[in-house]
Amino acid sequence: MEFRVAPTDSDLFTNAKRQLDRAFQHIDISDDAQRCLEHPKTVIQVSIPVRMDDGSLSIFQGYRVRYDDTRGPTKGGIRYHPSVNLPEITALAFWMTFKCAVVNLPYGGAKGGIAVDPKALSKLELERLSRGYIDAIADFIGPDVDIPTPDMYTNSMIMGWMVDQYNIIKRMKSPAAITGKPLSLGGSLGRDDATGRGGYYILKKRLEKLNKSAESPTIAVQGFGNAGFHIARLLYDDGFKIVAISDSKGGIYNPKGFEPYSIKQFKDETKRVEAVYCEGSVCNGIEHDRITNAELLELDVDVLIPAAMENQITAKNADCVQAHTILELANGPITYEADMILADKGIIVVPDILANAGGVTVSYFEWLQNRSGDYWERDKVHHRLQRIMSEAFEAIWRIASDRDVDLRIAAYIHALKRLTEAIDSKGTREFFTSK
Ligand code: GLU
């Protein structure tokens, strides 16, 4: 795969905690709360035996980390990727904790994953693996405990298998145990494009704050999975110019702009974006340059949207970024060192724990609908999502300008207020030692 998971000084979790340490310097919170937030609550590693189509047995490593559940049951996706490892899943669970607090959902944070190349499995092998993962972790999840959902290379069909397996084990119907399900199994309207749509609402708010209004802002999107495609099409429909798009195999660039819908259609057929204009498609006549993922990040565009893997913008390439705004639709695409360089250059980074919170927000709506049995119209989902994202953006923007900090620190401060209030409400050192 071409997405470079750049080596950094330390693992992803250590890097994530450095962001938190930076936020601690700007907010007065109890030692107890600081210490609670530095460690994951539960770490589970499982070995999943799967009978392969050729009769052989493969053993896959799976993980589920529940980082903090002070504010409610933990919530977070399950990813299938060859590079899945424990520090990565722990960092992602950590970010889910702060993400849920940023948008004030009554949840803590979790994440899971399996080290596997899902594209190398048949559909039946994928189903057996997904059910096997639930067999292994069923005692640790549930609607009031921990609620999985899709993440990288998992989708609604996989969630359908997982909720079915959970129901078989528990001998009851429990749709709220897993979100991101197919509509027919209790999914929510509007969950499919929620991450991209939430990012779109946030980017619109960010651009409103710019004094100069670009005629038609130019956008480069790295990653063309669920989040990347949906934000590209929403921005395109709104008159933005999508000049570059990539996937794990490479990218395409045209300063005149692309129309994302047909790219998606051809990607689905050819399995790669970069093939779209190069292998006899109907778009053959459209001018384009082939670019690498690394080149995409350095293009002269207004807005850069990393929507793929972590660690894409590092100390090595941060100085070459030309966009005035980066919207982190992926989790952790910018390293700690790169953050400092981008801040020095005056580039505004809208952090992942705000920018991509649309997915978990609509997962929350799905969970509410499952629990009440009252299913919402799509308009209601969009309306409530927009309200939640806008309120979070405004609150974080205000913190950033009042305290003269970047948006990432402001987002952590915003989340920390909610998290520490919940942690401290169980008692603080001062409370227990005062007469
Ligand atoms: N996997 C998504 C994320 O990283 C969605 C989480 C959820 O819906 O629980 O935010």
C-alpha cells in the first residue's frame, strides 16, 4: 500500500499523549484526573482462529481497548488493516474518549481492530473472521458497556454479521450493541455519510471565519474511502473545486477540478482511483496528472483534507504544506512535531477529535433510535448533526481565540472540562481530606 505510515520517534499512543500533555499546560485540572486520563481502562488482545476456504486454519490477532468510561459506555470503531497494533488501537481509543467529550455524547472512548489484509480474504472468510472476533469479545461489549461501529476497511455488512453473532451468543435481539448496521437491521438513515458530512459542516464554519472569501476554494482529499468520498461530493455539490483525490494506490490532480461521483463509480469498478483516467474509462478525455500521496499533501490548494491513515504529515514534509487549512478527517494524520511546524507557518489545523466527530455522533443517534424503537427521518439526522457540530466548532473557536492556542489544544481543553468534571464528581483529594 502506498500510504506511508511514517516512522516517528515514538509509537502513536505516546505521540497522542504528548498532545494531551500540551493541553494540560493550559488548563488547571486535578492530578487525579490527569493520572486517570493517562492510562487505558481495559486492554484486550484475542487470537481468532478462522477456517480458510482451502481448509487450512489461520489465527488472526484482534484487539479491543476501552480507554475511559467515566462519561458513559465506551464507543468506537473496529478496523481491519495489516498494520493494526496495540499502541495504535490504544491511541485511537484515547482519541475516541476526547472526541465523544468534544461533541458531548454520553460515551467514553474505545477502539478495536484486527491485524489482517481484508482484501486478501474471500467474503466467507471475512464473515467467519468477523463472527470470530465477536465470539472472542462478546463478554466485554454491549449497549451499556462498549458499542463497536465501522472504521477503516469495515462497513455496514460487517456490522450486520457482528450484531447477528452478538444476538446469537446472548440469545436476544440487541441492536444497540453495535452501530453502523444496515438499515434493515436497525441502522440509521444518514450514518453512511456521517463522517464526511460532519467534516463538511465543520469546514464551512471554518471558512466563514476567514476574512477573505475565496471564489471557489480548491481542495485536495487524501483517501477516497467512505469519509473521503462523501466530503468530496458534498463540497463539490456546494461549488468547491476538488482538484486532487487519491487512494492507497496513488492520486490524480487537475487544477480545473474533478467530479467525485464518476470517480467513485470507476473506483468501485477498477478498485483504484489512479486507474480512473488512465485505463479506458469514459473520462479518458479529461486532463489530469498522476500524483503520489506524498505529492498531494504538498499541492498549492486552499484546503487539504487527509482522510486516510495516521502519520501522513510529519516533520519531514510539514514545511512543504501550502494549504491555509487542514481538516483532519482521518484520525491522527499529523504528528506532534509536524503540528508545531504547521502552527509556525500559520496553517490552521482543524483537529480530528472535532473534524471527524460526525460519524460517532450519528452512531449515537442510531443507538438512541435502537433503544427507543422510534426511527428518524434523514432530515432530522442531518439537522441534529449540523447543530452538534456547529456548537462544538463555535465553542472550540472561542477557546482558541480567548486563550491564544491552536484549535487542537482548544478542542482538548473543551473535552477536558467535561471529562474532569465527571472524574472529579466521584470525589477529589481535596474533598476526601477536608474536614
Ligand atoms: N470509527 C469512527 C471514528 O473513528 C466512528 C466511531 C463510532 O461511530 O463509534 O470516529
